Amino acid sequence: MPKIVLSNHAMERARSRKMELYGIEKLILDPDKKISLGEDKFKFLKNVSGRNYQAIATYLQKENKWLIVSVWVRGEEDRLPLIWTLIAAPFRLIWWFLKSFWQIIAKIARKK
């Protein structure tokens, strides 16, 4: 059975996307679909616990292992870092306030 190795990029993406390592292993060893991209590169697709896991991996024949280049979950957006959410919060609040204020003004103008 070939070993599975994640690149630093893939490991970082798996963590940020809350992907289980056992799910990534299932994705590579027993995919629902495997698409050849040429030169021993493949795209793997599998539904794991109701989430559509996808990966790009290269098979390293000399070492008998899969090198996973990147992983993601189809249909899910990446989560923003907490610091970015905190920085953006005041601007979102101001935008919401201005939008609400504008809607109130528009309603008053329609009544007149």
C-alpha cells in the first residue's frame, strides 16, 4: 500500500479548511473519482462525511507514495482569519448602518 505525504501547502490548507486527515487518506486510497492530469498527476474527488473533498496529488513511483499538493472542499469558502474578521467588523457595521439609514429615508420619501 502506498504511503501518503502532504506538502506544507496541503497541510496548511487542510488545517484551515477543517479537513480530517483520515478523510484525506480515504480520498486518495478509495476515491469516488480519479482524473488524470498527465505526468503521474491526478485529481481525486470523494464525498467524506457529507463534504466533497478534492485533492491534487502526484504519485512518486521510486518512493511508492502519493505526494498531495493541495486539498480543498468543493462548495465551501475558505474561512477568513480571525484578525481579518476583527479588522473588518467596524466597516461592516458602518455599511449596515448606512444601508439601513438609506432604506428608511427612501420609505419616508415614497410616502410624501
